[in-house]
Amino acid sequence: MRIAAAPISWGVCEVPGWGYQMKPERVLAEMAQVGIEATEFGPDGFLPDAPADKAATLAANGLKAVGGFVPVVLHDPTHDPAPEVDRALDSFVAAGGDVLVLSANSGLDGYDSRPVLDEEGWRTMFANLDRLNALAASRGVRACLHPHVGTMVETAFDVERVLAGSAIPLCLDTGHLLIGGTDPVALAKAHADRIVHVHAKDVNLALAKRVQAGELTYQQAVAKGLYTALGEGQVDFAAIVGALNRAGFDGWYVMEQDTILADEPTDEGPLADVETSIAFLRALA
């Protein structure tokens, strides 16, 4: 099992107004402190923009690059996402990151709402996904699509349409899938051959149901503790790992718990849940 981390577990997020953004010096040092060997890049601005500088910053902290989460608009026929993805791939290549995690950005800020996708939008998205998959492969990077709350691929219906309409592999984000109405265990069992990357989240199911019912926005639920330390929520990770192992999965398990911080932690902050989660994954391994 290849285990990595992501800055979002320390509250570092691309969404405006998400919360206090911890400095990379502390986040990367704490990753190294708990024995993490690799990380996703995090949002633009977290690490240096220049690909070589980004790679050097990770190396200075004893970390390898996994790659990262790249939200792009895929459904708009007037927008070409290839140039921005190609620029992002420059950093992947420079730092040795091998996984491009795409999300179908709604074009709106945040993940609390999304527009309705029409048939032209679906066709455009499928074409873009296959094109970006080929672009990434041409640069030695494996692309996948991340179903995500508040994006154009959120619900079980959306996921099934992507599986049928595109050849893009998937990122199995156990939390976003569950909140969107997809059983991550069932998906891992039925479509293990399409899964190349895992974002490991555990979920407080009561809060997830409040998001599904429209009682809370996604961001409000995260602030209330939507994501628990791994092993303390309702996701059956043992079943997921078993299904993927049987299929020969060789990708990363990225410990990724969306967290919102009110201000800079004066105590250990997110580190306690990170340590619990990493220990849980190592025990599964």
C-alpha cells in the first residue's frame, strides 16, 4: 500500500473563504514528522508556482510528489481546458508526480451548488476527459476523474454516465462518493479496473445525510466535522482495500480529510487526526 497525504487535511483549500490557510513550512514539516513520504501538491499558491521550485520545496522536506487535484471546467463548449492542464503537468513532470486528479469544475466558487448539465454539456465533458487523459499519458502521467460534491460529476447517476461515456479512470474518493449517493464499496467491487487513485476519507453519516437533504451546505458540514479520522466514521475501508487488492490496484491511498480551521492552531491542530488516520491505513496495509 502506497500511502500519501494532501494539504487539505491541514485545511489548505482552493475555495475562497474556506478558512485559515496554514503555511507550507508547517504542513510539510508535520507530514514528514508522521512519516509521510509523499504528498499531493495542494491548491495553486500553496507551493511555489515554478515547477522546479515546487519540486525543490518538496525534496527539501523529504517528500515525493504524488501529483495533485486540478479542478477545470470540462462541460463548456466555448472553453478549452487543455492549456491549463498542460501547464499543471509541467509541475508534475518536474517533481515526478504521476497522477493527475481532475475534477469537473462547475465554474462557480466553492462546492455548495452547481448548474444542471444538458446533453451538449455531457458530450463536451466526455470529449474533454478523453482528450485530457491522452494529454496526460503523453507526458507520462496517469489521469483520473474525481467525483466531487458541487462539481458536474457528483451523484451516482453522474458517475455511471462517466463510466459509460468516457474511458477516463476514476479517483475513488470514499467521502465525496458516499455524500453524492454512490456506495464506495460497491463501486470498488464493480469497477476496480477503472480505479487508479484513492482519496481516503471517513464520514460522519448523520452530517452527510444533512448535506444530501439540503439542510447543510457542504462547507457548513465540513466545518461541523463531516470528516472523521479514518476508522471512526461509516466507511468500510477493509472491504474497499480488499476489492482493490484483488484487482491488482497499484495506486496511491491519499489520506485526505477536508478540514476547515478558524485560525492558526496553537496546539497540534489537525495533526492528531492525521496521525490516527495514517496509523489506520498502515494497519490495513
